[in-house]
Amino acid sequence: MQDSYGDSSVLRYADADRPVIEKNDVLIRVAATSLNIGDWHLMTGLPLVARAALGLRAPRSRIRGMDVAGTIVETGRDVTGFAIGDAVFGVADGGLAEFTRASASAIVATGPDLGFERSSALPTSGATALHALREAGGVHAGQKVLVIGAAGGVGIYAVQLAKAFGALVTGVCSRAKTGFVEGLGASRVIDYSREDLAESAERYDLVVDMVSNRPVAQLRSVLAPRGTLVIVGGEGGSRFLGGLTRPLGASVTAPLRSQKARGLISVTRASDLQTLADLVESQKIAPVIDSTFPLSEGVEAMRRLESGAAVGKIVVVP
């Protein structure tokens, strides 16, 4: 848990009260929690504008971890479709704990072949990639899709999903991760240290940017005349607004061009979780786990996330 904003040093392993659920919630005994960049933003309180909702001086929610899998031990009085003993996964409030609270509308059943650790690695990153490609990007079979940040938490799913939807995928990543991205299903991989996108003659129907360190004009230069650019999240930028100005700016200028540009702020839905689970069960996509830590080493797990060295999801188990 944490009592102030900051890097992983503000986290501590301590006793916490069991969460109290509301009428539409369930209480889950946590079997696995995976970390993602959203947990880092909540821990640091960055960008600063987000603190209006998170808590101005300190986080209102003191326990990190939003992507969880486990077993229901209590249900709210209005919950239907779930029962005590059900194995589920989804989005919860404070997954780095023995018990966590989740809305019944933000979880789905964990299939027998999926398992807790793999299902915990799906929710936020998988749903974000799904929204970027399907809702914002309108991906369809036969398109050329460029995924920038293909070895990151969202990028790993974006490459796999684009291929599952029948697209021809090119991934952009560091030299050390090119083989990994090829293994995800990319037909071509660009090492950003050796090849400059601005000089590329290739044109893509859909560009999904998870890194947000290239000018929007450069990204438009590799788009087909009626292609679509999707900027995911808001990394980088100032401490106050972070990278939020890039997706907002791209969306504002989009109506003036034949090319579409959209910023994406993703909210995970139960229907998304079910879609992802079905795709895993049919072996069209697969969660990738970088490392697993015990709950007592949750601080070390967050440090691994902060380092940027992880290839795949970081999972914490009791």
C-alpha cells in the first residue's frame, strides 16, 4: 500500500482491512494480479491533472493493482450471474492484496484452460489493444497495420490481435526485441535504432502508436491517404498534462484531413474480457508473462515495471 505519491519506494507491504463490498460488487480472494502502466500513474499521481480525481495530496485508493484473477468469496445483494466459489478475472480496486473488491460488471469467468496467472495478464492491456484496433482503428482483414511499441504491454496484444483480425502487421521495437515481436506474428519488424520511419516509403492503413515520442506529422507521413492513426494513452510530456496533449491535438485536427487521427482513453468492459478470453481459448492470442513475484515482493515487482526491461506482463501472486 502507499500513503503518498512517488515512485516504487512509497510502496510498503503491510496489513490492510478486508474491503467492504457494495450491492453490485463481489469480493475476490486474489490468486494473481498483473501490473500495467496505469498502476504506475496511480502510484505517482502523474500527470498532475489526474490528482483532481485520484486525491490532491495523497491517493484515496492506497492499494495498487487493477488487473486481477481469483475466486469469489462474497457477493453483493444485487449481483446475479456469479456465485461464491466462481473463478473470475477482470478489473478490481486494489489487487495487490489478499482480497479485493470488483464491480460485477467488470469481471467474467475464468475458463478452465486459461488459469489465474494468464487471465490476470489480460484485462487492461488486452482491452486497450482491442479498442485501439477495433473501435478506434476499424481494423479489418487485408489491411496493413503498423504497431509502434510492439514489445510493450499493450503492443504485445495489438500485434497478436491485428494478425487474428486478418491484417498484415509491422511492429516497431528495439533491436533486442525484434525476434520476440516476430514470434508474436508480425510479418515485418522495424528496429527503430536502425530505420527511420520518416524515411519509409511504406504506407499503412492503420498506425497504432503506444510510445508517443514521434511528431504527429511524422506518423501521418506513413499513413495511407485515407488511413487512420490511433494514439494510445498519454505517456511523456509535462508533469501537469503528461502526453495527453498529443492524442487530443491529433483528434482536434483530424476533421481537417482525409486521414483520421484519434486519441484513445480505454475503459475495460466485461464484453471485452470475454472476447479476449475466447481468443486465448481458441489459441489466436496468448498472454505473455515476463516474471512472477510473491505479494511480499510487490515493491520489487513495481520496480521491474518502472525499469522498462520487462517483456510481457509482471504478475504478483499470494
